[in-house]
Amino acid sequence: MSDDLLGSIDINNDDFEKKSPFAKKEGAKPVRIRESQYEKIRLMAFKQNKKMVDVIDELLQRAISEEESGNK
């Protein structure tokens, strides 16, 4: 039985602990959001079928880009 394919595979714990190459490696910090804005963002995420964190990130990126272009 050990001569078959499964018997020939040598699996160690490191193989199971590897993270997905597609996973974002950037950390996150908690941010406070007013409840009224939270509900709007939650609705936006639902309508766009996205995670709230991604919607918030997009909104922040737009605001940062506008601020940077306005200061130049």
C-alpha cells in the first residue's frame, strides 16, 4: 500500500501552515464610525456584494486622492 501515490507523498506541518499567496499581508487598525454612516456603508457593501472593509477602503482612498490632488 505504501507504494501508491498517497504513500509516496511526504507531508509535514509546514505545508499546512502556509498562507494563501493571494492573502493580503497588510495589517489593519480599528476605526470608529458613526452609527448613521455605518448603516450606509453596510448597505453599500450589501448592494455591491463586497466586504465592508473593502468599501471603507475604497471610500478612504477616494478621499485621500481628492485631498492630495487639491493640495497640489
